[in-house]
Amino acid sequence: MMKHLEFVVVLFIVLLDPSLATVTITVTNDAVLSGETATLTCTVTADNGESLSVQRWKDTSGNVIGNTAGSVTKDGVDYTISDLGTSGNQILNWKIEVTSVSADMDSLNCWVLADDPYEGNGIVDVVTVTSTRNGIVSWGTAAVSCTLGGVSGGGNPTVEWSQNGNPINSGGSYSLTTDYSGSDKIAVLSVSGVDSDQTYTCKFTANVGGSVTSTVDLDHVTITATNAVISSGDSVNLNCILTGGSQVPVAKKWFDGTSTEITVNDGNPYVFYSTGVTSEGQNFILSVATVTQPTTYTCCYQFVAGSCIETNAQVDIMTLTASNYLVKVGSNSDISCVVTNAPNQPSTITWKTTAGTINSGFTHTNYADNSQTTTLSITSIAADTVYTCDFVIPTSNSFATVSKTITVDTVTLTPTSGTALSGGSVTVSCQIVGAALQPTVTWKDGVSTVNSGFSNDPWALQTGTFLSKLTVSGLTSTKSYTCEFTVNGKVITETAVANILSIAPIGATTDTGSAATVTCIITNSPRCTN
């Protein structure tokens, strides 16, 4: 009994030793996308003259699908069995295709009778591949990705990238990376220097066998933004234009000069709106109520969450200065405008009035240090006039116009001189007519201010009339005084003269009761000669 037991043990070991096996059976696996056809192949090899007489496929429940080539439907699933041929009785290739697979198939059984029965199992793994496309600015860098999900076979699936059948490897303009999100494998292809639309193919090969592919597009787009040159405190509209590509952006954003995303809230000086798709492309406009310093704004179009394709819109601040003027009717005057911080030399400088463009009488300095001055010479000013100076400044993609309005107020300033004998009291005056505001008056004796002796009549608002008088005593010679009227910060002057007369007697000696002639000579009289 003991010897028989030993014989059984030895025989069992021989049967389990793979090196002594004469029939081998191999069943492939497959990984497919939902709805695709899965294909499994059963290969049986006999190397000791065994007769491979019967073969059949069984489903995951152990039910026989079929034992002959042909199409069959089992429990609502369509199968196609094919005999790929034999080599004598020694090699058998037996294939089954499962149509429109929608769920994993844990076991498809290949059963073969070769003197003794042999069987092998294959699986069908239904996976998902999600591709994410992006946009790319000409010669910029962007990325596309494929994500493999639903892998049940474990392990580390491999990934390959290609374009038009040509393999893509890391290096040059390509960068290939992989990552995991849970059990999902993410393959990312980064591309630089693209100047047209591109299509790439990602291929995942599952650990269990079988591969799935997906295509992903890289849209070549162009993003341009309008720059602006404005005066400090002005509002500005900035347009971000997207052209090219077939995708609709998932988001559009503007960022301010501190890289903070701009949102529209109450009290926020920003408004942005889209004008949709025009012949130029897709527009996204940012309106800023007030800009007081040079600022770089950034426009972003998002095709993939978290990934921006962006460009900058530069707002430069120019300073355009000019003063209002107060001049006497009939006089000549030069008025000027000065632009500073201009990014480029003005292409056009124009003077205008409400009557139209002025074609002559102006001069411009040379453009230097981002600054230029224009001066208009006005002859014989007759009435109040408003002038406008326009500077047209080229920017990187357009032109910017800044304007300044100059008001030239005209008034009549009439001096009245006075006359007195030497040592006496003399009064001079100045009267302004047409002043828009009540003036302040300063009298000057040369460069020194006269601090006493003057008086002013009441301000006549309707006519803009204001009379100021200066009374001076003790003068022994003629003297000029300057009346200085200031209206709204602008100064206009005139000169009034205090004429001093001298009377010198020329006497004669004669006898009492005789006739005699006495002469008085008046000097410095403005109205007669001696």
C-alpha cells in the first residue's frame, strides 16, 4: 500500500511538470473602447503527435458559444468564430470576435480536445480614452492630452504618440509626460513652434494585451489685443481678438496690471463684454472707466480649464498740457500745446476751431525725449474763441488721438492817465470790460507792488466791467504805473501814466506904476508845449 502511494505521488509530479507537457494553449486578451469589437485568438500547439480533434468557445458563464466557424448570437451578444488554419494536426489558430462590447468580459474560454481536454481563458477589458485638445498661438507652446480610464487589468499601460503614422518621441519641439489620477493614466503631449492646425494620435496598450487609440486636435489660433495711448484720467476700451481654430473657448478672462483677474462688481471701474464673432474674429472687450498710469492688461482665452492662451494690451499715458489765455481784443497771441510721454512721434498735429481746421500759422518743435510742442500764432484776436489741438500718435497696432481744448478769452483793458502839478496828487485808472469773472487787481511801480492809494469800483457782472483807480501824492516827475488784472488765474496788464507839470515864473523889475510882463512856463504837460 505504501509503495502504491509513492507511485501515485510520483505520477502526479510528472503530470504537473510543464517541461514534460506536449500540448500548450495560449489565449490573447483585448482592451477596447465601449462599442468596439473585441478579438481574442486561441493558439494550440501539440508537439507529440496529438490529434486536435474538437475545439469550442465558452462564455463567461461557461455556456458553449460555438464549436464551428461562423456567426452566432448568445444571450443577446453577437459572436463571430473563425478558423485561422492548422498545420497538420499540430497547430490550431482559433479566433473569436465579440461585437459592440459595452462591459468587461472576465473570461472567454477556449476548450480543445487533444487526446485529453485543454483550455485557456482570455479577458476583454472595456476602457475609456478621453482626449483634451487645446489652442496654440503661432510659435507658442501648448499641450494636448489623453486619459485612459477603466483599466481593470492593473499594471502600467504603455502610451505612444504619433502623427500621420509617424512616431513622436520626446525632444526638439515635443515633450511627452505621463501621470496618474487615481487609476487613470494621463498622457500629455506638449508642442512648441506650431504654425498651423495639427492632429495627433495617442495609443494605449493595456497590460493584459490589446490597445486603444484616440485622436486629438491642436488648434492654431491667433490672439491680438489693441493697445491704447490716452491722457491721464481718460477711459479706454481694449479689444482682444481671437482668430483661427475650430474650438469654442470654455472661458475668457481679463487680468489687470497686478495679474489679478478682473471681475465686474458694484463700484468696480471695469466692464467687459463680448461682441461675438465678426469678420475679424471673436472679440472680447474690456472697458476701463479711468486710467491714470501706464498699465499692462492681459487677455486670456481658455480652451482647457486652467490653461490660458494669452496676450497683453498696453495702455500708455500721455500728458497733453495747455493753458487758457486772456488777451486784449485786437491783440496778437501765441497759444501752445505740449505732449509728453508720447511712445512715438506724432504722425499728425492739427489745430481746429468750431469753424473748422486751421491750415496755417502754427509751428512744431522737433520730437525729442517723447515730447513735442505745437504753437499757434493768432493775429488780431477779435472775440472769445475756443481752439483744439489734436495729436495723432502711432501705436503698435493702431493710432491714438489725444486732444486738448484751449479757451482764449478776449477783454478790453483801457488805461486812463492823470495829470497834476509837481508835488500834488494825481489819479490814474484802468478799466476792464468783458471779464468772465471778477478780477483781482495789482498796481505796480516798475517791479515793486504799490500797497496803498488804490480803490476799486463795484464789479459789474452783466458787462464784466471792473474799474480800479490809483491816487499818488508828492510826485515831482512823470511816472508810469502798471495795472495787473488777474481773471481765473490769467493775467493781463496795461500802463497808466501819472503826468507831473512844473510851473516856473520868470519875473521883471520896474518902477512903481510902470508896466511889466511876467511869464509862467509849464513843463511836462501831455497836452501842450512850453
